[in-house]
Amino acid sequence: MLLIVLKDVSKTFRDKNVLKNISLHVAKNEHVGLIGLNGAGKTTLLNVIAGVIKPDVGFIRTYGKESIIEDHQSLRKMAYLSGTRSQLWEELTVKASLQNCMNMYQINPQVFARRLEQLQGIFETEAFMELKPGNLSLGERMRCELVYALLAEPEILLLDEVLIGVDVSIKHKIIQFFEADRKEKQATIIYTSNHLAEVEKLCDRVILLHAGEIIFDGKAERMISEFSPYYRMEIRIAEGLPDLEDLPLEKYRIDSDRITIDYDKQKIETTQILKHLMKKSKIGDIRLYEPDLEGTIKKIYGGREWKTS
Amino acid sequence: MGEIRVVLQSLKMSIHTRMQYRVDSLVATLAVFIRESANIIAIYLALLKFDRINDWNVNEMLFLYSILFLTYAFVVSLFADLRQFSDTIREGRFDRLLVRPRSLLLQLILNNADLIASAGHGTLGLLLFVISAGRVGIHWDFVTVLYYIGAIIGGILIQGGMFIVFSSLCFYFVETGSIRDIFYWNMRKFAGYPISIYHKLIQGILIYVVPFAFVNYFPAQYLLRKEDMANYPAIYIYIAPFVGIIVYAAAYLFWRVSVRRYYSTGN
């Protein structure tokens, strides 16, 4: 069953083509990662799917509705959570906001209580209930927002940059929660992010958006194996020159005591390279650069160069 | 029914928030009351010099004023969120309302209800009513009481409708505060006096553009029957309570069209 269907959707804001001929289908229970650099059009695309923005041209159906926001029955099954736009009421305590949510989504009070307890356990939000959102840190607020969004057990979840400002331990918990959800197949989820690594764990499928166009749509593993740029290692040698000829490296350069190596993780592991190096030489210093999204985009475009930012 | 529950929930939340600071709320209410009373006292003292304006005596004019305050007491709580609606749009706080499964206006009505202003204006309105109503020779019977209640509800709807129209304009223009200041607050000041004392143009605006005349002047005419009513069609007295329904319905349609335009053209 296709929950979200877009065909040839375009949107222009003040002469800027924010979305160009976007076509995509999302099936029930699919977890899709929508990635792209800042300004690629991710949030606009999410807004189009949510019905908050109407496209200039093109066909759009979410839950079979052209404009889901005009149909409250369907809207009740969708949650749209954004890292930059709060759903909580600023003037109310978090608890009061959650009660408002119960009323708006017509959640049975017993179901509400049970569900709240469960979500509180996952996101550790009990301590924030009597506070107003303004008194919470970005990460704390985000956790409360997640509780709010998940209370009504939405079938479609649109998550826009929800891991921003969340500290590592909680980030891990959130990722775990959605990984579990992915296994249990409870919801259809679209995440936006500009971190490939974040999305990789959570999604069956990755859509890469660049300058308003979809330039990749497929499995995350395929994107990484086909288009992820090389890892780069920079080493300062303290003693002895290594022999790198036998290793399946993409490229290496030796500049007196400095060595720069580009390699593909599919072909060789970082530890293998290090082991090999340490056989003949002593390593003074080492730096690793992970491939970034920019590199991936360039590679998809055929460019071989990438920046080590 | 669900809709009513949501609105009542908003009211409950507003009361709850205010009650957390009881003393503050009481002092603030008193401040609103004193501020508005000071205006009235100044007007009262000025009027004592004239004795009558266009055949209206002081008590009759206080009665006219009491309707303005009583209706505003409801308006300021029911439509509180629409007062700063341009901020809501500008700061991007409106989009989140769109994705909630509830009517947009119902989400706004009674949210952030300004109960302090309500209490201040309401108390003053009641006080003016008590002072004047007994002295202006109204014969209160079932029909007049019914008419009076209808006129109050109509007055609330007229002003609510105006707030909705001003809010809808925020979807088209960035700055709408001055339009509201001119057409709401300035016209409301005019409505404190019998409109027959003004230039025809202002009378026209008060009857047909921002129909404050139907909030207090025509309803008061039903109860007081002053001579200056001869300047206007007699039917205006009788349709006054219904004008509110028409204004509110028209405002609601304009709101719907404007919201649709807002999200279809992009924001």
C-alpha cells in the first residue's frame, strides 16, 4: 500500500526552484531517510507531503488525500515533528501540552496514561512535566516533542532534523527506539538529516536531495558502496618508510614524513592499513577523515574531488 | 462535542496559568479596571458640563458605554490569540496549527484567554450598567431582556468577526497593526457616543464598514427610543442582534479563503 505518492512535483519560491520534478512513492511501514545539504529542499518536501505547502505543479497524495491538512480524520494519523518548530504550547507546562494533545487526538484517557508512561520511560522526560518548554534545553525539549508526537500512535511520522542538539546518550536511545519500531513495522517514517551515518541505521531507504532534485533513491548500503567517497588517512611517520604497493588503496601520496592515503572501506579496513604500516615503521601521528555528504554528492555527479573539512 | 471540549480545555488551561499567580492577576485586573475607569470618569466630568448631547443625557451615554465594555470583556478572552496574530505568522508559529487535527479557529479561540482584561472590562461594564440602567427609563420585561442578551451576543460576534478579518489580512500583508488601530480602536472610541453627533462619513463607517453602531447604538435605541433614531432606517434596531451572525459568518469565509491561499502559495 502506498501511503505517499508524489509525481512531478515542483515548487518555486521567489524565482528559486526549491523542488524540481520530484517523484517518489513511500509504501506503508517504510522508513525513509531524506538527506541533503542545507537548502537542498528537504523541509520544503516534507511540508509538501504534510500539506502545509501546496506545490505549483505536480500530483501529491498523502493517505490518498491531496491536502491532508483539510481532512482531520487522516490528519489524526500523522505527526509532523520538527527540530526548529515546536508543537508544544510555550505558555503551558509540558504536561498541559500533552493533555491538550490527548483531547485533540481524542485519545482514551486510560490508553493515554499507559502510553505516556511507556514513552516517559524511553525518553526520560518525567522531570520536565511541570516545566514550560522555554525552561528546557534544546535536547530536553526535543524529547518532550517526541513524546507529544508519539502519543497518538501516528501511522505516518514526519521527522525534520529531530536529532539536532540532542546529546549522545539520548540520541542513542532515540535511534534505538526507531530501530525497534522499524523491526515491529508500526509506522511509516520519513526522517530528514544532513548526516548520512545517522540515517543509515534507521532507514530501509535513502533519498538524497540536491538543489531540489532527487539524485539518489535506493538502499542505504547501495549508496554507501557505490557512491560514498573514500576515507582519508593522514599519517606522520616517525621512523622507517612503509611499503604501500601491495595494499588495495585508491590513492596514496608520500611527502617526506607525511603520508596521505585514500581508501575504500569495502576493499580494506582501517585496521588492516594500520597493521601493515606498523610492520615497517613507527607512527608519529594519525588523522582520519570520514566521507561526508558533500563528497557523496560530488561522486554521484561524477566528480572525484572531495573536501576534507 | 469534541470541538467544544478542546475549547473548554483551552479555557481551563488559561485559568490554570493565571491562578498560579493569584495576587498578580488580581492587581493586573485592578489596573485594567482603573485605567478604563479613568477614561470614563474624564468623559463623565466633561459631559456634566453639556447636560445633553443630541438629546442624550449622561446616564444614557453611560449605558451606551456599558455595552461596549461588556461585549469587549468576552471578545478579549475569546479572541485573545487573534490580537497578536501577525506575530504568530511572522514567527512561524502558525504552521504547527495546520498539522493538528482541529479547526484552526477553534485552536485559536480561548487560547491564551486574557482573563485579566476580561475581568477588568467586565467589572467596569457591569458597574456602568448598574449605575445607568435603572435611570434611563427602560421597561425591563421578557422581550427587552431577550433583546438585550441577543444584542450582547451580536456585539461579541461583530467584534470577533472584525478580529478575524484583521487576522486574515496578516496572510496578505506583513504589517496590519495600523489598519487594526485605525479601524478597531479609533472607531471604538467614536462608538462611545451617539453616532448621530458625527459627520455623515464617520456614521457611514460605523454602520457599514466597522459596524460598531450595531454593537451599542442601535441596540440602545431599541431600549431608549431617542429622537435621533429618525435619521436611520427603523429596521436597523431590529436586525442589530442578527448583524453579528452575518458579520461573523462573512469573516469566517474570508478567513477560510485566506488560510487556503496562505498554504497554497507558500509562506
